[in-house]
Amino acid sequence: MIPLAGKRRISTPVRIVLTCAMLMSAAFSAAVFAQSRPLPPPATPRPSPEDKENIDFSTRADEARTRLILKEEKKNYEEHVARAKEARQIASDLKAVYETRSVFSSEEQKKWERLEKLTRRIRNEAGGADSHADPRDLPASIDAAVKQVAEMADELCKEVEKTPRRVISTSIIDQANRLIGVIQFVRGANR
């Protein structure tokens, strides 16, 4: 083997820098090459003049996306109706408890809180906004207020069930706001 005269060894840091420079150069040239070649347009069959009546403007992907959106909307609507039914059930349970004991325990206080949250969610899903409920015509006693909450929750549930999805219902929003006001009155009196 013949020794190489005049050749110097390259240090490790310099090797690393040169290797990185070569890799970056290769990546840059690949990126430039990829940008310089335009992709051919997708092949779409051209309809003949006789088939103008049978042209399908939608694709399977669009149809699948539409089905998924409709399925999600239906699921959201069913959850909305389920919340209204749960609110009605909680209100009737609270009315029954009050008729038997005339006082609410901490468990019933949690139910009042849940009822208020459900009612707010129903209002928001119906297109209403978070605002402070303006109680109008509040009942004179807690007894009357508890009965009124049960009646209002039942009316709210009926309104939600008969209102189609994708509809902003001012009657649901108004009913929910009034119900929230009465719930807050009862909760404030029981603290």
C-alpha cells in the first residue's frame, strides 16, 4: 500500500458540517424538482351531449360526507330531546319530594343544579345565548314555584319534541329563560 502524500485528515466537526450541507442540498434539489413538475389534472369523463339529463354532479365522497353530517345532526337532536325529557323527569321528581317532605336535602339541591344546567343547555342548543334570566311573574311561595317548575319543564319538553332540528325556536328560548328564573328563585330560597 502506498501512503498518500500531502493528504490531510479532515476533522470530525468539519465532516459533520459537510455532510449536513450535502443533505440539505439534496433535499433542496428534491423540493425544487417536485415543484417544477405540475401534476396532471385528474381524468374526468366528458359527458356526451345526449347524456346531459343524466349528469351526476355529486361524488361518492360528497354523499358520504353529507350522510355523516346528517347523522351527526340527528344524534345531536336526539340528545337535545333526551335533555328535555331528563329535565322534565327531574322537575317532576323534585315536585314529588317537596309534596311529601316540604324541604329539600343536599341531594335535591344537586338535582336543582342539574335541572338548571340542563335548561341552560336546552336554551343554548335552541339558539339562545347565555344571559341572565329575567324572572317575570315569580310565584309568591316556594310551594307554587315548585309546581310551576314542573309544569314549565313539561311544556318545555313538549316544545322541544315538536320543534324540528335546524330550527331556532324563540318559544323554547323564552320558556327556558322563564324556567331558569323560577329555578333560581327556588334555589335561592332554599339556601
